[in-house]
Amino acid sequence: MFDTLPGFREFLPEACSVRNAIFDTWRQTAARFNFVEYDAPLLEPLELYIEKSGPEIVSQLFNFEDRGGRAVALRPEMTPSLARLVGARANAMRRPIKWFSIGENYRYERPQKGRTRAFYQLNADILGDSSPGADAELIALLITSLKRFGLTENDFYIRLSDRGLWTSFLEVRGLEESAYFEVLGVIDKLERNSREESLNSLSAIVGEGSASDLLDSIETMIGLKDFSDIKDYIETAFPESSASEKVSKRLDDWRIVFENLESLGCQEFVEVDLGIVRGLAYYTGFVFEAFERSGESRALAGGGRYDTLVKKMGGPDLPAAGFAMGDVTLSDCLSEKGLIGPHLPEPDAYMVIGDSTGMKTCLADVARLRQQGLSIEYPYKLQSFGKQFKNAEKSGARFAVVYGEDEIKSGMLTIKDLKNGESHSVPQIGLLEWLMKAR
């Protein structure tokens, strides 16, 4: 007997029903926001991911050379494929482009709680609109999706930050643009690393003489948890300089995002947290992550603005923003809170058949009832009535419809309600109408 590969999951019917319930909620919510669904190949050129994330990404991929000699990889995320698809057609598309996908992805990482090597994600993106209103719309979609699973502000929150503010901050500090990403990498790891480790990392970037002061300023920024406090601090800390206009515009964008989220009924879920910068180099503006409030404070989703990626991937200069939500951590969270569980479908009726004549008559009715949308089960071979009734109860059906010798002769079928034990006599020609009313 072969074992399942490490980090891969099996979806037996119970687990598959949970997965499909999550997918259904994702699709229904995206449709309410007028996003349209797309899909992309599971296998893509390896260069597509190297171009987006750099050569270091290769160690995290399931990659190989195909029979045509091409270097390829199983899809680790959807964003590069999205950039390729939209970039090739953007000039002919109505904007904003609001797309979502639900697809499986693969990463060769160490399996652990909340992380597997094969996982599904909801991806939702808005392309062709650079306004902060698009960022607010994505955050609202993320919040609404989680709310529709039954989660409340006591269960999760959104940590909102801004790569644009950070780059302006670093510009005023006199750092070279080439050092921005390295410093942002240090900020991204502040929660995980000790202060000494962070100071050493900054020293390697800006020198020992500047590192301590820079870290103090970074920690002050991260400690600001209110939009008005950020506004006051930045207006004081950013003197007249080439970055002043950029900072002023970013503050206007923050105001618009918060005003929109308040009007959309989502502001109570959002907290300012400049410690969130997300480690990927392509983010250019607002970035955000959804976290559980309790337990291990696990990330449920994350995303942000990536205005330069489509062009970097060979397409036109097209602003974009989006987020991804994985099914693994989400399903764990929902299960722990009792908000989702297995739900296998049950037939509307189970047919109990007396003889071969009854079988022929019954199957004609089965076909007719199924055509009308009813779920019908029946025995594939003749068995005793007692065994058939037991199987009917095991199936979860509400009704057992009897096709015995007397029923066939009279044209009056006996229907037993398996929940309360009541019996009904129903004309065969009226079976469909009776079952539809009783559902």
C-alpha cells in the first residue's frame, strides 16, 4: 500500500465537503463584489517565478525539466500567472479588471501546522486602478469573506501598513534606494528576531554609526497605532524635502481608505500596524494581513498593492493590488470554532422495491424525479424489504418510497417518513409533486 506524499492532503468525502463549503463561500462573496473567476495552468515556465521573486525562489518549488527540455515548475502562487494573462490582453480589457481564482498551489517547504506542500488559495485582484478606493474594496472583500464564515471582530483583525510610507521614510533618512528592500526585510522580521539581531542586520546595511538611530526611528513608527498619530509624527519627522509631497499624498490615501472602510462597515476590523511590510519585493503601497486574535495569532490572508509587477513581467504599465487567502489555516480556524464541519449530501428519497416489475417501474420514476432536481437512491439488486428499509435509514433519506406488488397494481405508492414513522399513500403520477412539497 502506498502512502500519501509528505505535505499533500487526501480529501475523502467528509473533508471534501468542508473544502467545497469554503470554496462556495469564497465564490459567492466574490460575486457580490462583482469579481469574475479565471484560472491558469498548474505548470508554468520556471523563469516566470524567477522573474517575479528572484532565483532564491527555486529552492521552494517543485521544478523539473519536461520532455521538451523546458525548465518548468508547479504553480506556487497565482500572481505571476495573473500578471502574464492580464499583461497580454490589458489594452483590450475594460478597467478596472476585477478577477478572482480558486486554485491549488505547490511549495516544497517543510510541512507544519497550518502549512502544507499542496494548498488551495482564493486570489482576488483589482488591476488598472491606482486609487486607494481599490485597496479599500479589496480589504472589504477580505473582511466580508471571513464574516460570512461566521467570524467576528473578536475572532480576526486586519493589520494595515504601507510600503509607500516606509520608502519615503527611508528616503528622508538619506538611504540609497538600493538599500530599501534590505531594510524592509529587517522590519519584516522584527517580531521574530531579537533587537540585537535587528541592530546587527541594520549595521550591515547602513553602518554601525547609523544603525541604532535608524532602529529607534523604525520602532517609533511601528509603535504608532492610530492614523492621526501617524499623520502628526510624519508631519513633524519629515521636514521640507523631496519626499514631503509623497508623504502628503500618502496621508491623503490613508484618509480615503479609512473613510471608505468606515462607510462599508469594515473599519472596526482594521488596525494600523506599520510592522507589516510583507517580505516580497514587488509590493509598492498598502499592504495588509488578516490575523486570528486568539491562540497562535495565525495569518489567515495577506496582500497589498503591486503597481510595477505587470510591467516587470513584460506587460504594460498597469497598477494592481490583490490578496490571497489559503484554505489550510482558514479551515483549521473554522473547525476549532465549530463554524464548519463535514456535511455529506442526503437523498430526498430512497426507493424500496419488491420485485423485477417494481424495479422497472421504479427506475422510470427515478429518472423522471432526478430530471426535476431531486436526489434519489435505490438498491441495485433486489433485497428483502427489511434490509432495504435499513439501508434507507442509513442513507439519511427523509422518505422511503415503496414499490411493492400491491403498490404497482393499485398505482398508489406507500411513502414512509423515516424521521417520524408516519406513512402516506400517494398516487404514482403525483409522486413528484408530493416530494417537491415535502422537501
